[in-house]
Amino acid sequence: MQIYSLSTSYSLYSVTDFPTRIHNNSNTMIDNIFTNKLKNANYSVYSLINGLSDNDAQVLSLSDITVPDDRNELYSYREISTHSLNEFQTSLSNEAWENVFSGNDTNTTFNNFLSTFVRTFNASFPKKRTK
């Protein structure tokens, strides 16, 4: 019952309503497919006997699904190569770390370290954009 409550809290419901394991005189439903019935109201589920095990495969067919066309969207990425990693390491080794090691306050020390690291990271691996 706990699994049912957890799945329904995310609007997920089991759509399998037939036995998925048939063995000797036993029929059990041990495999499930969960979907959001509110978003995917037009679906069908059926069993596919594949002969590979005593569990049948399940096939879920969703109708009226629209897939967004995101071919024109821009994506950001960072190009990381062996060369740029070596340059990053060299840049870090050439940094003046006195502001990190001389502080008495842990938060200030960490913020100084993080600021230096992120600045060097962004300089070594600049963001690029592509479709």
C-alpha cells in the first residue's frame, strides 16, 4: 500500500491489469508500468509472450503524444579536452592562493577558494552555444 501512495502522490498509476508471470498453476502480476493517466489518457497496454522467460513482456502504446520540436533551441555547453584540462591545471597552479590560506573565517576562506576556482574554470572552459 505504501508504494501505491508514493506513486499516486506523483500522479502515477499502474496501467497493467493482467498477469505478467504465468508459471505452472500460478498467475501473478509482478511487473508494472506506471504512467500519469491525467497526461496520457489515450493508451493501451498488452502482454507480449516472448518465450525468453516465464515473464511476459509488456507493451505500452501511447497515442496523441506531441514531441516538442527543439531543433531551433540554443544549448550551452563547455568543450573540455585534454589540452584545456592541462591549461586549467596550469592556471590553478599559477594562482595566488594567499587569500584562501590566510583567512581565519571558514566561510570567507571557502568563498575565496570557490571564487578563484570558478573564475579559472570559466576562463579555461568558456560556454559555447549551439543548436
